[in-house]
Amino acid sequence: MKSDVPTNNETYKFKTHKSYSVEEVLAAGGATAFGLKTGKTGQKLIEALKNTPKIDPFTDEEWEDLQRQVANDR
């Protein structure tokens, strides 16, 4: 009988992203120091966000439906 428990490969969705423990971040000197040591800065994040494609979070139909729901919940 096969187990329904997912294997590690099925559990993690971000296989390409390494995660770090709290201890590793603190050993580096805190979140800001850790980010700098790993080459990640606020400016790089801002640039990456600016370079993302522009998309609308909702279609016009979804937005109208959302507005109706909000109006009905008041």
C-alpha cells in the first residue's frame, strides 16, 4: 500500500531557492548584513521589480465583481 505522505521533492516548490536558518542570518550580523554578504540589496530588488512586466492584477470583469462584493458587504 502506497503512503499518501509527499516526498521532499513534492513538498518544496522553490527548489532553486536556497533557504537560510535564523542562526545563519544572525551569525552574519543580522538581516541587513546577511543581505549585503549574499549580494542582495534593496536597490537590486527595486531594479528587479521595475523590470518586471506590467500586468493588471484583475480583469475589468473581476474588478467589477469585486466592487459589487465590497458594496454588498457594507
